[in-house]
Amino acid sequence: MEESKKGNLERECIEELCNREEAREIFENNPETEYFYPKYLSCLASHRAGVFRVAAVTPDSPADLRACVKEISNQCSPLPCHKDGYKDCIDGQAKYTCVCKAGWRGENCEEDINECEDFNGGCSQRCSNFPGSFRCLCEDGYFMHSNKRDCGDINECVLHPNICGTAICKNTQGRYECECPEGYTYNSTSKNCEDIDECAENICAQLCVNSPGSYSCYCDGKKGFKLSKDMKNCESVTECIPLNLEKNYQLLYLAEQFIGIPVLYLKFKLPNVTRFTAEFDFRTYDTEGVILYAESLDSSAWILLALRDGKIEIQFKNEFGTKVTSGGKAINDGLWHIISVEELEHSISVKIAKEAVMSINSPGTLFKQSQGFLETKVYIAGLPRRVGGALVKQINPRLDGCIRAWNLMNQGHSGVNEVIQEKQSKHCLVAVGRGSFYPGTGMAAFQINYNNLDSAEDWLINVTLTIRPSTDTGVMFALVSNETVPLALSIVDSNSSDSQKITVTIGNITVAQLESKKLCTPRKVQVGLLVTKQELELAVDSHTDRSNSEQLSTLKCLLFPPVISALEVASFSTVALFGH
């Protein structure tokens, strides 16, 4: 068919002239005819005289009429397709077809196909479109697989082993993290783990102590607080036994000073007085201690009123010599007793409840007058530091007891009430009993030097206690070495609302504990602690917990500098302490 058209076209329109109708008969369709005929006339104008039409002659125009006419039907010339986007141009009936390359579309292949809009171009991460194609790209921290579409994670920790410095490198998808232990934060500049000062964030309700990688919250136990279960806030210590803490400023507490120095000092300068007198009510459970000590201004003469084995003892010294005498019944029964000491002309009289129990011969007076005045210094409960070695018979200076209704040197209570009224620590409890709890912050402390042992392997700690706690939290026994606490025996609140724990800690590590429902009750509880180099045993009544923790070796190292054994005796009925 095409060959027939070409023959007819050459015969009718080249060898001869053809008009539009003749051309339509050749092409047999209007579109191709309408495309051909105007161009045919242009060819005639270019190559035959007598045809009046402006010739479209270009450098590329055919050299003769035959070639010109034959090329008229090729609609791909000149090329109508986009030069970058087409693969081929197919001539048609007054039309053409542009065959597009991959990545192009449109009638003339002029429109780029954005492959990234269709399922991201098949890329696993980023897709970048450009004319006629696209490229898959990877995010930072990933590499491109050989299929040019899928991305894989780069393990920076393997690729750069020192990338985190002293921290631990943890690889994650597309990146990495430098991790520090809990309580530390990573410094990207120095590549080191640095301690977090949690205390700077006011994380604790009361006292906060920062430590490397951690912190500890503390509450003021002296003010009745303990640490809550969240280990940050403080709550009131639970009272196990209601305490009668009523005090009276007219009752002077004799044991205010734990080291045995006097709780009260008075100085008298009295005219027309020649002899020493003292009278007061006295109450104690103690067996030994100093009640009163008086001396002359130059300390050359003195008198001591004390308790030994529960009985009154008098020691005195004057210009004629010294004397020690004791007698009467034991008065350390917790009841009030009226005690009077009166210097007579040739003796010293001691009375209990107005009844004479001692009459001590005393040649001469105790204290001499000077210029018509009797000047004396009186110390209540304790001894001045310089006096201890001067006594005729040594005695424990500290006495736990109370006095009231005092009348010294026949001056009544003048001056004494004013001294003690403003100071709560000098006030005595109104009601006491044997084994009573006295609130305070003191303790019994014993210096223990384990270096005196024949063998470093012979050390032993053996503690036996009979306790009746007044609160559910507190330290009962501790070994203290400088600023550390190698060993502590404590009562702590448990998770249960009706029980407490007795715990043993070495340093900050709990090595033994027993839980009991008897601790916060009026009942007494037996507690035993035995520690050797091989084993630690905690006993509470009939229950036992044993430990051979490696912390025992730590305890051994801490024991051999001299340590202080601190015993919070105030809350216990009976205490026995043994250290070898």
C-alpha cells in the first residue's frame, strides 16, 4: 500500500502537477493530505519557476523537487520529539509518534517521570529525582548496598573503636550512643564520663551527700525524722512506746554532761557564815557518781558528796588531813530522798530523810573565813577537770539522777532556778523508772585497738543486747573508724506495716537481717551479734541469720586502725559488750 502511494505520488505530483483533490485521492485521508499539500507547494516554489509562493529554503532543504516531495510525508523531520527524552520517532499518517526513553513521558517525551513519587522509587530511605532517572540515597550513618536501593546501618563502634573515649559505645540504627554508668553523664568534648551532682538538683528533702556515680539522702534523726521508702523524702519516726517526756525546770538533771564535768557551778561569798551546809531532794537508779563537790578559793580544802554502791560517801580535806566515809542504806531505788550535809563544830553530819546516817569527826572547819567572809565554790554533779587525781578515793564523776528543793549554804534555791530555767537540757523528767528511755543524742563510746592482738586472725566482736525500742528506726551499735562506719547494728522500718528489721551493715552493704513483729512493742527482745573472720551471726530471740560474705575481709581491714565502739545505750534495758 505504501509503495503504491509513493508511485502515485511521484507520477501525479512530481512528473506532473497535482492539485489538492488529486493529492487526497493519493493519500485517501484528509489529515495526511492537509499536512502534505502546503508543504508540496513550498517544494514547487523552491524548485520550479512560475509557482508563486514564498519558498521555505533552508541550508538543509532537499537539492531537487523529487527529494523534496519524498521527504514531505516524514513527519519526524524536522524532529518534533524532545531531544533528551526520546528514543525514536515513528512517522504516521499526518502524525508522528515519539518513543520515550525510560524516565520520560509526554507526546514529545518532554516530561520527566518523577520515579520518587511512586513507592519512593523503590528506595529504602531517600529518593532523589533528576531528568530521565533517579538515585537512591542513604541517611547519615548508613551505607548503600550493591543493589543501589537498600541502605544498611554503619556500626560506628566497630569502625571507630575509640569514638566514645572512656564511655561504652552502643550502636543504634543510623547512629551510635556513648553510654556511661548510672550516675554519670557523657562529656562529648573530653570523651569522658563525669559524675552527676544530683544534690545540685535539690533531690533530697533534707540532707544530700553526693558520691561518685551516686548520692544518698539523709534525714535528721535527732529531730525525729527517717528516710521514706522513696529514699528521698523524710517522714516522722514511728513511736513504738508512748513516752512520758514531761519535764520540770525545778528538777535539775545531773547527767547533762556525758563526760562527767559539772552541770552547775556556783560561787558563794557570805558574811557571818562559818560552816558548809547543803540540803536537797535526790533521786537516782545509778550506783555510783558525784552529787556535789565544794572547795575553797585556793582549792586547798574541799568536800565531796557522792554515791558508791548506791550508798552515800563523803570525802573531804582540810588543814588537818583527809577522810573517806560511807554509810547508810542504799538509796538508788528511783525514789525521792531528802539528803542533808551539815558541818557542825567538830563533825560533819549526813542525814537521809531527816535521820542521821553518818557523823564524821572533823577537827577544825572545812573552809576558813577571809576578812569576815566565807568564800566557796560549789559544783553540782561532776568534778572540775583538775580535781580527779586529788581525791582520796577515785570515783566515777558522772551520775544519772535528779535533785530538787536544794538549799545550799542556807541560801535556799537563790540563783539556781534562774540558771537552769532557760536550758531544757538541764531539766529532769518528772516520771522515770528503771531502764527508762532518756531522749538525747549521746552514746557510750569505747576505744578499741585490735593491733594489740597476738595474732591478726584472733579478732572477735561479740555483742549481746536486751532491747525495748521506743522508735522503729535507729542505730544501736556501731564501730567507727575516722569518717567511716565499718560495722553497724540497726533497727530499720520494713515494707510491712507491723514489723521492723534488725540489720547488720558493713560499710554500706547489708550482710545480715532479721524481721520481727516484736520490735515495736512494749516487749523486750534479745539481740546477739557475733563476728569472726570467717562468719557473722545475727540472732534475734530464737531466729538466726548467718553470713560469710566477702565483706568480712573488708571489715578486717577496717578494724586494724584503732576504732571507736559506739553504743546507743539510752534505748536498751540491758547491754553486754565483749571485744577480743
